[in-house]
Amino acid sequence: MIVIRGLAVLGAQVMSMLAVVGRLTLFALETVTHLVRPPFYTREFLHALVQIGWLSLPVVGMTTLFTGGALALQIYAGSARFSAEAVVPSIVAIGMVRELGPVLGGLMVAARVASSIAAEIATMKVTEQIDALVTLSTNPMKYLTLPRVLAATLAVPCLVGVGDVIGIMGGYLVGVTRLDFNAATYLKVTYDFLEFGDVMSGLVKGAVFGFIVATVGCFYGMNSGRGAQGVGAATKSAVVAASVLIFAANYILTELFFTS
Amino acid sequence: MIELRDVHKSFGSKQVLRGANLMIPKGTSMVIIGGSGTGKSVLLKSVLGLITPDSGQITLDGQDVGTGDRDAFLARFGMLFQGAALFDSLSVWQNVAFRLLRGRLKRPKAEAREIAIEKLRRVGLKPDVADQYPSELSGGMQKRVGLARAIAAEPEIIFFDEPTTGLDPIMSGVINDLIREIVVEMGATAMTITHDMTSVRAIADNVAMLHDGVIKWTGPVAEMDASGDPYLDQFIHGRAEGPIEAVR
């Protein structure tokens, strides 16, 4: 009896999760359809671009700088076992550009942006500002969701690009100052080793992660419960869901790009 | 004219509207009264299309509110929300002129600002409030800004959701007088939901009593005190004893 009850609870949770996935997918599709249906709110888009892109730069930059440095130390320690210390610049570069830059950038943006979007829109819902938008003949999907999703989809690849450079710079600084690499050689090896496809795959990942972060933030904000508890739950769910979806999407994209 | 016929709405297992019927003639002020949780807000939001009824029909001038051009339909309405629902990220004048800065009613920015300041003056606020943000204003001032926003585009129909909730008696009186003046001046059709009897007597031409999801009584405000309806009597006199259970 206890087993059956346990299975019933598990089944109900799985069904509930699938329902959320379904509603999130429809929400994302509806957002995309607004891309080709006016009106467009340029001011809201530019505001979102600054909020999501420009203001996320310090946190993404700091994260990738320290990660690049730590990565250089780890690769040096590991490769020393095979007397292959010379691979440090190339592995730091490929690790940052293909994986760590986009994933860490995406996660930091998820923490910073998905939470703030969800909290802002959920508060607007609780205080009837979303209803007010509708009565003022303004579609909340066009006014609130599309500008944020579009801005994140365009801004996160730029953040990833800048994060890649800063992360490689972190590895370079550690390599030159702590691991006795020649500065010019380090940069030349990095430059020679990286391919166009490596960089592009990271930027495409960034765009997908940006889309996920903003869509999930808007979705949970628009569907929040009542009161402070509802806003808190929406914020928490947005960050958790965005982070998990980033990891899942990263795996799928890596399969697509690098296994053929 | 706004007409509701046999409107039902449930949220999960909770039946909020159980066959509401109501008629609001053009150019009149209808006040819907009823206790908390009786479905007043649901009724009002159903007319606006913010909530879709499960069954029944709502028409505006004979046309179903769920059909036709939605933007054109909403352009006929203005609404004052219970908490004013001002947009935090916009200044006061941008809130008031929201409709005039975008969409089919879009005007040049300078003209929209001028209209916003004029509407603010109409609700008793000085022009220097225009560049402040909603969080810098008191509750009464926020209500006035919400009222200015509701009338900014000169709508034919204005809805007021609990216009005096959370205000002191003097500010409530000011808001009630403003609503009455504006509705008469604009010749607008008004629908107000409230449980403040002072507001009812100040604003209403007609009153409808909503209880248990249906309209229990409706008629001119002058006939309200002598209606003989036990639900209405209990409500307007604030008695704990009567057909309305005190604990809902």
C-alpha cells in the first residue's frame, strides 16, 4: 500500500513537471511568434539590453577571470604527470571557449537575470500591473516578454565572447606569472590552436542560454502565485529551471556540434 | 449598454459566479456591492475580458465582448485599480499618458505630457508631481494618479475597483467626489465595485448587491434603504445577524 501511494505521488509529480514543460514550450513559441507581429517596443528592448547585457558584464567578467586562472593551475598540475605542461594555453583556450565561457556565463546570467525578471514580472502580476497593461490595450507578451527574451538572446553571446577573452586572459596571467610561461608563446599557442568553429559554438550556446534564461524568467513571473510567497516561489523556480535547462541544452548542443 | 446574462465562473472547485445577471444603461453609474470574496472583482474583470467566464454572455452595446477587435474594445475603457497598479519604472506623467505614448492613440511626446499634466490637475495634483515616481507618492496620491490615467484617453466607460480601500475618510471623500464629478462631466458609463457604503451613496445612480455568485437585488440608489431585501438590508446596515453568514 505504501509503495503504491509512493508511486502515485511520484507519478503526480512527473505529470506536474511535464505539464510545466508543455506550458513553458507553448509560452516560448508564443513569444517567438511576436517577433514578426507588430507593435514592437524598442525602448523596452533597449532598456532590457542594458539591464541584461551591460550590467551583467562585471559578474560574468569576474567569474571567467578567476575560472581561467584556476583552469590554468589545474591543467598544469594534471599535465605535469605526463610531462605535457605545454598544453596549458591550448586547453585553457578550448575549455573556456567551448564550455566554461558559455556555461558559466549562462549560469551567472541565470542567477542575476532570470531571478530579477521573474521577481519583477511576478510583482507586477500581484499588484495588478499586468491587468492594467491589458486594460491600456498593451499585450504583456509584447511589452514585457519579447523585449527581454530578444535582449537576452542577443546580449548573452556578447557576454560569452567577452567572458572568453577575459577567461583566457586569466589563464594567461596565471601561466605567465605563476607557471613561468613565455608571454608571447602563450598567446601564439592560444591563437594558433583555436578554430573558428570553437568560438562560434560557444556563441551559439550563449544565444540559446540567453533565450532560455529570459523565457523561463518571464514564464515563472507571468504564472506566479499570489502575495510575497508567490513572488518568492516564482523567483526560486525561475533560477532552478533556467540552470537545469542550461545544463541540459549544453549537453544537447555539445552532442550536435562535436560528435559527428 | 453593458449586459451580463447568466454568467458563471469557477476557480477549481470554488464557484464564484453562479448565474449573474446585470444591466448597466449607457451614461449611468452602477455600483456593485457585496462582501469580500463574493465575486465582485471577477465580475468586473469578466466584462473587460481579463477573466473568461465558463458560461453565460456579456455584451457591450449588443456585441459579445469576446468577439471583434480587442484593441478597439479596450480603447473604450478606463480603469482605476484597487492598488492603483501604477507602473513602478515609469514616472507619474508617463503612467498617466501610457495609452497616449503607444498604440493607436499615440500622440507626440510633448502633447502627451501636456495632456497628462492637465489630467493630473483635474484630479487635484500639481504639475510638479508629473516627474516623480509612483513609489514617492502617498496612497491617496497614487489613487489620484490612477484616476488620471483612467480618464487620460477620455474613455466612454470607466471601471473603479474598490476606489477608496486603504484611504482615510477625508481622502475617501475626495476620491468619491472626484469620481462623481468626472463621470458626470464626461458623460461616461461607470461601474464601481466597493463595500464602502459612503462611496455607494456618493457615486451610484444604481446599485446591485452581489452575494453567493448572483445579483440579489438591483435598483436606484434612492430605493436602496427601503428595498426590503434581507441581504441588502443586512449589508448596508452592517449587521452580523441575517441571511449573510458572518464567516465565509
